[in-house]
Amino acid sequence: MGTRTNLTEEQYVRFSFLSEGQKRLIFNEVLQILQNTGAQVKHEQACQLLAENGCRISGQRVYMPSHVVNKALDSVPPVTNIYSWTGPVSLRVEHGHTYFGPGPTCPNFIDPFTFERRAYTRKDAAMVARLCDALQGIGFVMSLGLVSDAPYGMEGLYEFAELIRNSAKPPIAWCFSREHCQDIHQIGIALAGGPDRFQQQPNYLFYNEPISPLLSDFNAIEKVIYCAQNNIPQVFAPASTGGGTVPATHSAHIAMTLAESLIGVVIAQAVNPGACIIIGGTQSILDMREMVFAYGAPELCSLEAGLTEVAEYIGVPVFSAGGCSDSKKMDAQAAIESALSLHSAMLSGPNLVHDVGFMESGMYGSVFQLVLADEIIAKSEFIAKGVLVNEETLSRKEIQAVGPGGDFRKLAKPRERGLFRKTAPPAGISGDQKSRNTCPAVSCMPERILERTQSLVTNTEGPSAKIPEKTAQEIQQILDSAKSRAKAQGKS
């Protein structure tokens, strides 16, 4: 049999908002912003380092020439592996790989059993981590909340300890200060089995934000420097609001977000060329009626897709947002908004998509919305796989055998059954056709999500591998030491 040429059997579907020329124009504008407008960097050591690397400094205002930015971009690694603390690679951060997960720091939480809107606790962080461990569409772990029962200023540290103890999937950590960034690092080292092992197999990413527009405060830069010095994979991504902190036009919005993010890239590469840093941002518009960041707006989809394309154009991994809603409860609005942003992300291809499960414009986290999103992710991934075309899937022999008016269900050979299973979409929660005939259509899907969520929360024990007792003691000692240090400093 002859060989077919110029035939791609299978490829993921991708859409594009921007032409090559538009990407180039936006990136050129980013370079102009950094060179001519500059950024405020509230960190003396960083300003000195930037001056030594060719930047112009005026007080805390830093002007970054294009060649400095491009040199920094050239040294960002295109591929980074993040490992589960149980051993295998869990996230391969590179072009063509997209992972989904929750976001952090929502001030409120919906109890999955009492439905009470209440403060978020450390027990909730453990529960969310176990739930993420059980959901196939979730690739990394964040908390969906801000723990209220941790010592003041240590919320991120205590949250991280709960997340990493209750899920084998890599967490994305955050904290307020360099010293707690160091504490989190020590927990990662303890789980890895030592500093050298952590260098080889990092088991978490660190999330950090500049302040939009074009400002990076002392604590943010301290954490950028610490992560770069210690080869901790980090995200440096702003939350930018169109019509609020950045211009209302989409192209300018994307350019500003990238400029803010690239401040961290230039500093990280000046500290340690080759350090892993992921750019990106959470982008949407300011809802002028409610004066809130509109997580469910369609603009979020367009902006994040555009940002992803320009990040890919310059060859840097990208951090995005999706699976979130402005609705106050899990309803049709929440499903529509979540589905749009998740499917948009699936088709545009950012590396890490966070904030899955955010509700009410980020005011509370919902495990119900997280389970709903897991369902959407499965179906979206099926669509994104496109159509497999080869000699086998064209099924010439089967068509010939059945002929006009025939029944393909009668082809019960293992090969045909296997092909059917490969091409059939995932059933999931929404695939229960029988129950649709026995309950009102308006209540079936929410009821099934509620039941599945409560079942998973009740019955999921977390990773099958358990943290060794000695390592668990080390983690507790790190937490106790941080608490004692804060008390001695009068911070607790």
C-alpha cells in the first residue's frame, strides 16, 4: 500500500484572534511602554541591578531599553517540568500543554453541606485540595479562598501546607513576604527530599503579582528575586482592569498587561539567567454599574486569548484565567460564563488557567462551580481534539460491509467497539439520560452536581501515597518556627 503524504492524522483545534502583524505591533508597543514610559520599581537593590544591566533609572522609575527586554526573554526556558511530590512529572509547562486549576484568596466560601456563606478555613483548603486531586480536568491546586484561621500574615504559608499535604497535584503557592516565600520553599525541599532534589524536581510554582498599572512594590520584587535565586518556578502576572487600571481598548490592555508582567521577567533573568518565570495576567473590564472586576464578561475571553497569542509569539509560557463567573450562585449564568472562558482557553492554549470556581466577581469560591467546570473541561477537550483522519478511522471496509440501509450497531467486533469508545464523548454528569425523564429539566443538572460534589468531598481521601511521618514533622516544625518568629517580632 502506498504512503499518504502531507496528511496530519490528528491535531488539536486552535483558534487565533491576531495575525502575525498584529502580534508584532502589540509586542512593539510593549517595548515602547517599557522603554519610554517605564515602570515604578520600589526596590533599591533591584533598581541597582537593572542599572547594571543597561536600564535607565530615575528615582524608582525604571526605563528598560528594548535590547534589555529581548535579552531577558531569550534566556527564559521554553519548557519547565513541575513534579508531583509523589515523584512523576505532573505539569509540563510548554507550548501546546494547557492545565486548569482554582484560584486563591476569595474572602468567602460556600459550605458544600449547609450552603452557608462563611469565612474560609484551613479545613476548607484541605477539602479543596482533595477535591482537586479527584477531578480529572484539574491539573494544579490553588485554594479557592483566603484562610481566616491562620496567624495574621501567614495565610499563604498555612494554606500551602494544607494543599500540598492533601493532593498529589502540584500547588501554586503565594504569600505576602520574602520570609514566608522562604518557608514555603523549605516545605517544598522537605517533600522533595533535600535542596538538590528540589532543584532537579520542583514540586510547586510560586504566584506573584505586580500592581497595575506598571508598579511593582518591594515585597513583590523581593519574592521575584528569591524565586530566581533559588530556581523556584514562578508566575509574575497582574490583574488588570480595562477602563480602570489600563486603557479600555483591548490591544492597549494586552500591551499593558504584558509590560507589567515583563518587569518581573527582566529582573528574574538579571538575577539568574535561565530562571523559570511565567508571564500572563487576569484581564477583564471594569463593570461601571457595579464597580467590580467582571470575571464573567466575554471581554475576559478575548483578552486572555489575545494575551496568550502574544506570549506564544515571544516564546514565553503564559498564565491565564477561566472557569469563573459574576453570578452569585451556580445557575445558568454561571454555567454559560464558565463554559465560554474555559472553552476559549482550551482553544487558545495558555499553559496555566486559574480562577476555576470563582463566583460573584471573585468574592467567593465554590466547589460546586469547580465540579461543574470539570465537566465543561472534559467536553471542551473532546472538541479541541478535532477529527482523527487515517485509513482506520475512514472505515472503508465497514461502510462496504454494511451498505445502504444497514445498521452499524451490528458491527460488534472488538476493533469497532474500540473505535467507538475512542470517538464517543465523555458521559460525565450531564450524560445521565434516564434521569432526565424522571425529574424536572430545570433541576436535574444542579442536583447531580450537588450530589457528585458532596460525594467526592465525603469520600475522597486525597493522594494514595501519604507523606512520610518524618517529612510531616518537618513541615509542622517549619510552621511552628514561622509562628514563633512572628510572635517574637510582634506580628502575631
